[in-house]
Amino acid sequence: MIVLGIESSCDDTGVAIYSAERGLLAHQVHAQNAIHAQYGGVVPELASRDHIRVGLPLIDQVIKAAGLTSQDIQGVAYTKGPGLAGSLLVGSLLARSLAYAWQCPAIGVHHLEGHLLAPMLETPQPSFPFLGLLVSGGHTLIIAVKAFGEYEILGETLDDAVGEAFDKTAKLLGLGYPGGAKLAKLAELFSDDLSGHPYLPTKFPRPMTDRPGLDFSFSGLKTHVALEIKKRTALSELNELSESDKINIAYAFEEAAVDTLVIKITRALEQTGYTQLVVSGGVGANKKLRAKLTELGKAKNMTAYFPRFEFCTDNGAMIAYVGCQRLLRGEHEDLNLTVYPRWPLDKL
């Protein structure tokens, strides 16, 4: 079976073609960062309009890149939720229209299921059951993945997602939007001899690690950053942060955020007894997180699986893969069009 996948849950348009026999044939992602940067965040109406603008041309490009024609497509998968309502509607309408025109089945896919199973696009693949850490701008979840379609949420954030905390901290440091990756890059410049300011270094708390449980909270960490910036600015003769201040704060924040994730995952591994961990979502591309979880794997006799960087962020490949698996199981949908901006994974 050959399936076209369309991802449009937020501000990236992802299109891919997956073959049950040959694997991923082609994929492309159109990012909207330049559109939303001037506003400091995603503007839903602008996101929807851009999905409309690029959707069909992107599909044409991917079909050609795979060496196929529309007649070769045997199913269409699309993101049904969660996400921005307008963006979801654009992708779903496009997918359902193409499926109707091509006389093939269509299937709506849960966006988070796509992220969880993105490592299935790689070699080697994890086997069920495994523990999932889904970390992005909108979600921070620890999930027991018992089988395909069987998911139990063990822990989640009570406020900001970790990716959101990265972006907000980057904004406080004047790094622009989206700033999470820029913050991580800045943190790489830290060294112990970075002594350009008398107020060095700092250490932020690891939130909610002093109590049992697997839930997260990152809003307080962001507040600590804001207070630290205020203190350092007051000590500055120019009443502004020096470059060494920014590097130290970025480093301290990333250390705290990553350590918090690692501490909670360690607890989850002990609680479940699982020996495999899948890390997915945009923050899954963070080098420090990957390194520390790889070290944890060696210490705990656990194998950590990471999708390649391009499959950490939103993409059509993960949607095409999950859609293909569901279509092969005989699932399909009628012509009623429904999207779910809010859709708990454990209610799938």
C-alpha cells in the first residue's frame, strides 16, 4: 500500500509518501517561521492561509520526487488533531478531496501518535512495549506505549510545555522567535572560564523533582530566568545583559530543563520496567537531552531511540506511516469531516 500523508496541525505543512513495502519514498516540509517571527508567535489565521497556498504544490512535488503519479496513491492520511482548528481543517479538506477524486480511502491521524511512532521510520526500530517521551512546544508527556494504538499517559505538564519554556526563555534573552534552538546553540558556548561578569554562574531549580510522581511544571523555571535577568541587568553599568550573561543563563536554563526530563524518565523506567525509550517532538532534537538520555541508557541497560532531526519537528512522514498502518488494519472514514483541536492521546 502507498499512502500520501499530510500534516497541517500548526505552522508547518508536511507532505510525504510512505510505502508499506518500500518504506518512505519522499517527503517535504514547508516551514512558516518567517511569517510568524515578526509577531513573536504563531498567528492562526496566517498559518491557515499559508497551508492553503502551499498545500497542492507541495503534494505535486512530493509525488514527482517519489517517481509516482496520483494513480499510484492507494490511501490518504491527514492530521485530524490536536492542533489549530483552521490549520487542521485546511489539511483535512485537502486530504478528503484528493481521496474522493482518486477513489481511495482516507484516514485521520492523531498528531501525537505520529510523533510517538516517528522512530519507526528509522532502522533499527523499537519494539512494543516501550516508554515514550514526547517533548515539543505544545506537549510534555511521558507515555506507556503498550502496543500500536494503546497508549497510557503516565505524566504530563501542569502548565508550560518544555518547548514553550525554551521559546519563552529565548524571548526573554532577546533571541527572537522561534528561539528554542537558538538558546541551545548559545548554551553550547558556555565554559567554566567564562568570567566576564562578577555575577557568575547561576543554577536554576529542577521543578517538581523534590516530590513523587511523573508530572512536570516549567512555568516557575521561566520565572526564575526572568528574575535572574532582572538581577544581572541591575548589576550592569549599561543596564543590559552582557553576552556572557546570556550564555550563562541559557546554559543554566537548558541544564535545568534537561535534568528535569531525565530525572522523570529515570523514575518512569523504574516504575514500568521498560527497557526501551522513544524520544520525539521538537525538543527531541536537543543535543544535550540526547546525550544525557543515551548515558542513562548505558547506566540502566536501556535503549533510547531518536528520530532523525527532520522527523522531530512536525512532518508528513510520521502521518503517512501511521495512516498506512491503520489503513492496512482495515480502518477508514466516511465523508463526514471532523477535526479535533483538543484530542487526548489516551482517548484515541
